[in-house]
Amino acid sequence: MSDKLRFEERELRRYGQPVSAKYIKEGQVYFSLGFARDMRVPVMETLVYIGKNLDPGVTNTVYFQDALSYYEGVRYETDPEGERSLIYLFPEDQTKGVFVFERALDLLLEVSLAAQADEGTRPN
């Protein structure tokens, strides 16, 4: 058995495919992906979807928690002020920076390919 893995070839779209709020499932892992420096530096956080409209009077809002605190057993109900966790709120219709793993990977691969192309055109 080889110590190398082959990554299946894939076609990448030129735009991100974020998850729609209507398809997210409680307790599932998602990835918040943004970029710095003209789309050259990815900034990624692993999140767990924890529910919708969790606070009184809040509507059309989805809640995510950082995966590290979630898997350590911290829950929003026992840490509503976010003292031991990071809670992310998004308007239900604005989850454009939240992805399932495969779609986040597509964007990361696109950034990697762009960086390789830039390196190839730079003088030594």
C-alpha cells in the first residue's frame, strides 16, 4: 500500500456554493469561509448548526457555534452569553459564507490553483 493518496480530479465552479438555510440540519458541521487580501488568504472556521430563532423576539435568524466548544459539551442553553463558546448569528437569507465541506474545499482548491498560477508568472 502506498503512502500517497490520489485526490479525484474535479471541475471547480468559478463561484462559491453556500448552503441554503432551508437545508441546514441541527448538530451538523458547516464551514464559515471568508477571504482576506484580495481573495488570496482563506479564513475558515468550523461551525455546528445549533438552531433557529433561539432568543425571544428573534426571527429569521440561524445560530451556529464554534465546533471546538460544541464538541467539548458547551451548549447555547447553558452559555447564552458566549463565555465559553463563540456563537454566530446569520439572517436566514444571508448564509452566503457558510458551506458544507465539499463546497468549502472547492473554494480552497480554487485559491490554491490561483496561487500556483501567480507563482508561475512571477520572475525569480
